Amino acid sequence: MQQLEKFAALGLSQRTLDALIEKGFEEPTAIQRECIPLLLKEQTDVVGQAQTGTGKTAAFGLPILEIVDSSVRQVQALILSPTRELALQVSEEIDSLQGDRNISILPVYGGASMETQLRRLRSGVQVVVGTPGRVIDHINRKTLDLSSVKFVVLDEADEMLNMGFIEEVEEILQNTPSEKRMLLFSATMPKPILSLAETFMKDYRLVKVEEAQRVPSQTDQLFYEIRESDKTEALCRIIDYAPDFYGLVFCRTKMQSDEVGRQLIERGYNAEVIHGDLAQKQRELILHKLREKRITIVVATDVAARGIDVQDLTHVVNYNIPQNPDTYIHRIGRTGRAGKMGTAVTFVTPSEMRRFTYIRRMVKSEIRQEKIVSAKQVVEAKRLRLTDSIIRVVEQQEEHEDFIPVARQILDQRNAVNVVAAVLAHTYGSSLDVGQYSPIEAFEPEKPRSRKERSSSRSRNDERYDRYEEQQNYDRRRHSDFDSDSVRLFIAKGRNAGMTKRMLVDYIMDRARVGNREVNDVEVHEDFSFVTAPAYAAKLILQAFSEVSSEGKPMVTKARPDNPSGKYLTGYRTSRRSREDEPARRPYEEDRYRGERGRDEYKRPGAPKPSFARSTSKGNSKRRSGKKGR
């Protein structure tokens, strides 16, 4: 209680203290002790120099929640973040701190549904957390009114500078009232950041927090660049190669946690899954089994893993890269404790390298790239451990004296080497068979490219997309018969199960071992989905999902023709609006976006402009008003 009195001494109300109790806060961090009184009592602007993970979200979030008036349905606080992941993380964190208040907090960033953001803005929100590009889009559309803003926060200002957002930030600030409070956080203080503070901030106070030890020094941090479809195979190799794997595997969604856990259990690992759908008793039972080492692997989401505190974990595996540096540090902090070494492993797909580079830079510790060990190396490591364990058992004669007469009888009739080999094969099965591991295509570290090479690559990508679109003939085939060698498949999962197009394709690829280009024409609806695959790939998919679910039928079946002519119209969108509400279709295996500016459309000849990235040009403005453009 005395620790909560330290928060109360900062000027926070009882409502806020109750929310902090519920969140499990104990003592304010250094940046919170310095900033909260300045923002609540002294009514001054603040420039804070602090690293990620020092608690700065609460340092500015708590005063905002104290000052914002929930009865006024206007934007009173604007928080700018350099990436969509940070924007989402900050909005969720502030929302979790408001307790019983009724303050509406909206994250706005590129790639999310513009219609949803417009609907929320029209209904009235008090706090907006967004990336600069998408905030400018809303300002130009006249859908974001900043005239009533009391707070403007620039989070990770140096990263916004590195990503080229300073001009956008200046444009946004020019649309805010002069009478406002500003808070700027930056890990470093380069001249452009100080110039920005001097231009738009009054007599600000500089708060500098000494950098604390962020990452456990006993944690060996590795990452592997790998395709999405190879992750489970790589995870199995890491588990088998380690002498005594005892760790956590972090996944992004509940559905993915279930799928990864299922695959591990099917391959014979002592694994369990924890996520938000489990009852508290189930969670406690799984954690009890983990602490007693009756299971050695737990697959979990970030939210479900918050209560996991188990000693002596050897590994933490990031099956998906964390959303931000804070989450990365929080994850890997569960290993490398009490003077014991731990290993933190992160799987990174090629399209995620840019985001992961940002995390590496913010964490400021060595995360080295490694190659996945080969199947032969894994089997050799298992063979050596098996030999050592058998020798240890042989040396403990008192534990197997009852079997000596049996052993003598067998050895009198059979060759000793053949006897031992037969016993081992019977006991350990195919554990030393290299064929149990599927091949993984290795990635070579990508070398930095010049501007000329990047431009040439973009041209090749445009050509690649044209070839892709020509091959798929997507628009031509929307309402016509499918090719005779193509099969339309029905999947009994949709958006209500957390599915997105990318997730559905990855799910099918992982389970059926088919390629990305073999899963086409993806349709995701509320309770079901559709995909098209070549006949040979469809056969593999149907076989992989042939198990009958709890509902009494397989998850994947052939789609049923909706009319005698055999045209597969089921699941197709027929309205123009539904097509426009959806983000631009991805032409490549992984998502690629440009600097979180909220303009995620792909620049290719004849590409339709997504509705969430409408241009503010004169011609488009006339078209929206019903006038003919140029």
C-alpha cells in the first residue's frame, strides 16, 4: 500500500490508483516520477529522454486520462508513433489504465480499415493514437478535427526522424491549437529533434532518465530468417538439438497457438497450449505441470503468458516477431535468470526484417543471425545424448539387477551388438532417422542495396506483379467457371475465428505443405472462407484436413456449386462497396508496406486505389463532391 502512496504523491486520483492496483503496478519508474507531476501540477511542456521499456507510456498516459473530459466527444489528446505496432500498443496500454472511465481511445494507422476509423471518429473519440501518414490522411479528408486538442505527444521522436516523418509531424502540429501541452519522448536528442522542440514547444522542461539494464546479460539472443511455412520444422529442430529444452513458444494469435501446439504434440513433444479461451483452472494446471517439468514446452500468446513465471527456463522462442521492443524484452526476460544461461530465439520472415531491425536497434543488445541446424546435426546431437544417458544407466547396476538373468539368457543365444541395437530401436523408434525432418531452404543474409538497385528491384516487382495477375486471371474468373484443373475449397473458419487472408494461407501452407502460389482466390467471411487450389494441391489440402472436427465434419471440404452450371458463386462479394472496403490485394508472398505512412497501396500499372488511401488531389476531390475531374 505504501508503494501505491508513491503514485498518489504524484498527484493521481483514486480512480487512477484503483486502475493501477488492478493492473498490478507497484512503484513508479524514474520517468513516471519525473513527468507525471510536471504534467499535472506545473502545467508545462516536457521533453523526455528515455529508452523504450522505461514506463513512459504510463508517464504521459496517466496525466492524459486525468485531464481528458469523457463528456466532450472531441479529440482532446493526439499521440503520434512511428509504426502501426507501436500505435496499437500505446492505445491498448492507455485503454487498460483508464479503469472505470468512459474515455474513447482510437488507434489510426495505415493498413487498417478506413471505414472503421471514420465511423469511430464520427461517433466521437477523446484520444487518437496514430502514425503520421494516416493522421495526415484524416486531416486532409476533414475527418479529424484537432481544434480541441489539449495534449500532443510525440513518442519515439528520433525513430520518426530516422523514418523521414519529421515533415509530416510539423504539418500535423500546424493543425493543432497554440494553447496545448506537448510531450516529446526520444531515446536520443539529435539537432532536428531539439529544433522541433524549440519551434513548437514553449518553455519546456528536459527530463533525462539514465538507461537501465534492459536485457538479461545471461541471455544468448539469436534470430533466423525463415519462411512462414518452415517455422514449425525449424522449431522442432531447435527443440531436438538442445540438450534439455525447457521453454516458452510465443505466437501472435490463439488460433496459431492451438495449431503450433497440436503439431508439437502430434510429433511426440511434451507440450501444452495457453491462451485466453482457457479457464483459470486449466491455466493453473498447465503451469503446475510446467513447473514440475511434466511438460517442457508451453505455447502461448503474449496476453495469456503474462502470468507465467517459471524458474530455470532454457529457451524463449518468438514464433512471430514481437509487436515492439517492449514486448521483445518482456518475452526474453523469462530466461537467463539467477545466473543461469538462457537462449532467446526469434523467427523472422523476409518481409519482417525491416521491423525486426527497428527492434534490434531499440533493444541495443547483440541479436546475431544464425542458420538453422541441419537434420544430420540434430540426429548426431541426439545420438551423443542417447549414448551418454545409456552409459549412465549402465553404471547404476543396483537399478537393473532384476534384468541380469534375462540379459544373460538372450546374450547366450544372440549377438550382443544386435541385441542392444534391437532394444534401442524398440525403445526409441525413429528418433535417429534423418528422414523425420523436412527440408528447410536456407536464407543468405541480405546485403544492403544501393538506391539504383532498389529502384531496379521495384521495376522488377512491377513486372512480377503483372505476370502474377496474368497467370491468376483473378478478375476474369470471379464469376466464371474455374479451370478444369482447379478446385474450389470451403474452410469452416472465418473472421470470427480470427482469420485473415494472410493467416488463412499460412495456416493451409503449414498444415498441408503446399506452396504460397498454390493457394489462390482467397475469400474470408464471418464464419467461413474459400480458397482455390490446383487439383494436386487441393488433394493434399483435403488430406491434411481430413480429420473430423467437434462439429462432426472436416474443416476443409470441396465447395458446393450453387447452380446446375457448376459456377462457384458461393462466398463471392457481389457489391462494389464490399470490394472497396478491403485493403489492396497482396501480390507477393509477404506483406510489404512503405514506412507506416498510411499509404499502403501498391504502385503498379492500372492498380485500383484502395478506399482507405484516397488521394487528396484536386481531381479526386472533385469526384468525391460529384463534379467531374480533369
